[in-house]
Amino acid sequence: MGHGPEQVSRGVHILKRGGFALAALTRIAQAVLTALAASVIVWALLPLAPGDVATRVLLARGVQEYTDAERLATEIELGLDKPLPLQFVHWLGRVFQGDFGQSFTSQAPVTQEVLDRLPATLMLLGLALVFSIVFSLILALVAAAFRDRWPDRAIRLYTRIGAALPTFVFALLGLTFVVVGLKLGRVLSEATWGAALIPAFIIGLDRAASWTQLLRAGLLEAMASGHAEVARARGASERRILLRHALPNAILPFLTAIGISIGALVGGAPLIEAIFTWPGLGAYLLEALSARNYPVIQAYVLIAALSYVAAALLVDLAALAIDPRLREGPT
């Protein structure tokens, strides 16, 4: 008994959906394994650090003179008297419950201190990410539309300078010439949307440089493709080819770059926040580094690592949804 066209079409649709589900599950499993590997490295910051951990904790707490009993009690409190695998399992179980332990210096729960400062960091980095995406989209489209003319040359000069300079140099220049020189913004910032505009604008302008380079190259390649030539032969305008044909084909590498850069954005937050005296997690981390406050350092590094893993996973899933070719396994 043969199969009708509707049955064949339905079977193909089911296979395509199954291919997406399998590819998505594979990406999720890879993300989980990456997060687990990152958690092992983060946990190892404390027990594998050089020197006696209990002694450093007591000194961080301001206990200059202590007895062996106090040092032993501190080891038991931190779980350092157990084998390393059990220490990791115990630490990971507490992290799953949102417990990063107590700060060595303030004796307050690290989770609460992180939550108090997290909104300010999310505000600054979220706004910077929006600026970065908007800037890079606009500049790349303008550069591709005016290829080899003065707008394109000016944008390429900006991207070369921006890609060559570290983000903190951009931030220092912005603080010197914009905040101090032009009196825009504040040197001592408060965690408000108005105060976040200038630092987020500067971070976004810096981050957009490399993204603009990538997107411009993708747009130009797509505009020279066979699909674009067919569209031209049918009378499509260059503007329509750019927006309707080139941009959708160039967007996947752009999304990947954004996903990868989110982890770098979070990891680079301490220097940026220190330059603009922003009251977020970055300044909190710098204080912890100077005091060797390991629970705080562990919490921040894990947040940065998980941010990268989550962003990369979302980009992978978006790419699978946009491009069916990525769902095909190796042949």
C-alpha cells in the first residue's frame, strides 16, 4: 500500500522536528557538562589554593592570634576536613540551593551581598549590550550600503581603533573627556538609569567595534552571493537586497559573537565599574580579591561562567531554529 503526498509531507515534518529536538538536546547536554566543568574549577579556588586555607580565613576575619582548636574548628566549618570529592559534592549541593557560604570579611551570606549588588551590574551591562547591538547593526548596514565610500571608510577606521583598544582604555577616555571634560554624567555614580547612560554608551561603543567588523563582512559576502545576483536580475533594489537577503544570511555569526561576548562583558565588569565607581558586583569583586575573600570570588566567577554558558546555549538554539542545516548530524 503506497503513501500519499500528505503522508510523506507529514513524515518529513516529523523528521525535521525530531532533528531539531535531538540537536537542541545535544546542545543542552553540552552546556550542562560545560557548566559542571566550570563549577569544578571555581570550587577548586578554595581548597587547592596555596597555603593553609583555615589560617587565611581566620586572618581575613581579623583573628591575628588563634589556637590550634580555632583553626581546626574553622576547617570543620568550611568542610576542609573531608576528602576532596566530598568537599565538591557538598559545595555544589549548597550552590544549587543558592548558598555560597559566608563572606570571610563581613560574615554576611555571600548570596545576599551578591543579590544586593546584582541589579546595578545587570542595569549597566544590559544597557551596554543594547547600545552595542544597536550601534553595530546601524554601522554595519551603513558601511555595507556605502562600500568603499567615505561612510564605509570612516566606520572601518572606528572599528580598527575600537578593536585594538581594550575596553578599560575606552572607559578611561570616556571618563576623562565626556564625564570630567564635558560635565556629562557623574564621577561618583549611583545605580540609576540616568547615571548608567554614559558608562553604558561608552562600553557599547567599544564592544560594537568588533561586532560591526564581523557583520559588515557577512553583509558584503551575502550581497555578492548568487541569491543576491538573482534578486538583482529580477529588479530588486540594493536596499531591498541588503535588508531582505543579506542581513538574514549574515545574522548567525553576529548572534554567535554576541553570545560569546556576554561572558567577556561580565568578566570585564570589575574594571569598568571601578573606573566609573559603579556600585555593582565589579567593585565587590575587587574588594574580595584584595582580601582573598574566596567565597565572594567563587560566586562571581561562577556567575560569569554560567552567564557565558547560558548565552552560548541561547545563541545555539536560536541558530538551530533559524538554519535547518545546523540540525543535520555528521554523515
